[in-house]
Amino acid sequence: MPVGRDTVTLPIFPLNAVLFPGMRLPLHVFEDRYRRLVRESLDRDTAFGVTYIRQGQDGDGPVEPYTIGTTARIIQSVPLPDGRYNITVVGVGRFHLLSYKHNGTYLVGQARFLPDLAEEIPWRLIDEARALGSEYWSHARLRADTAYPVMPQDAEALSYWIAQYLPIPLAEQQELLEIRTTLARLSKEVAILRTVLDTLRTERSG
């Protein structure tokens, strides 16, 4: 619900995970407060905000979320007999959490949407990112025997796709989410992929 110019009210679901725009995330929802959040989201067909937890442990007292998160919509929901849910959400867009408070059940925040800043992206960077991403996933698929996910054509979507699958700590994924331009995000991801692939190539040749 709008509360001011360019500002929206969002229910907040803090997680030990980073959700990127365009990417899917399966969730098992068992806490009463988040069952209610999910029920309300389903009943009203509304989005909620997903944030990575900066401090604290969800389910064990108050948590402090990072202020950059991603709005999420439920695309699949399986209610369980005891009131829990298995859901899959998809990231819609980034937001900046301006403030938040507890509404008696879960966190509710005032947020502003945060699209990437426009900037020209060299095709050679996009091509290298796609090539390195494909090579990395080929290695990962051999290890885990998983299906190859569809790589987006759009540069911004590609940057989030790579961020989702990079073998890096969650705090570093959060850093990628917070980068304001696709150019800067892809550049950082290419540097990470070069390092990761150098290691994987050495392991395979050893």
C-alpha cells in the first residue's frame, strides 16, 4: 500500500538467503508469524519483501535485516495439514528498506524500489560473462548431476542469474545484490568466475 511518493509498505520476510530479481527460491514456512504472512499474501495476491539477515537468528528473538532486499511473489504454494506451507517465490525487483517495525506478528517496512542505474554495457563483457557462466555451470552439473538452468539474454537478468549460482558466501551475494549498475555487477562476477574456473580447471587436470 502506498504511503508516500515512491514509497511502499512491505511485509518483510528475513531469511538466511539472498533472493535476486527473476530468480526462484523454495521455502518451507513453519513459524506462525510467517504462515500468517504467506496466507495474507496469497489471499490478497500481494508481494512481500525478502531480506538477508544482518544480525540475529530468525526464530530466536529479534533480527536486523539488510536494508537492500528483493520483493517476492508466490508462484507455487502447497499448504500442509498442520498449517505449514511449502512455497516457491520469484524475485520481482530490488528495494531499499527505509525503516521497519514489528506489527505484532512480523516485520513491516517502508521501502523504495531500487532499479539498476542505466549505464552502457560493452558486449564483450556480456559475452565473457555468458561464456564463463556456461563453463562454470558445466562443471557444477557434472558434480551435482543437475539440469542446466536457462541463461537469460538480458544483461541485467544475466547478472542476477550468475549471482544466484556463484559458489560464494551469502554476504558476498548480498554485496552483488546491492551493486547499483549491471555493468559493475557483471564486472565483479566475471572476476569471481575467472578465479573459480582457474581452480576447477586445475583440479580437473591434476
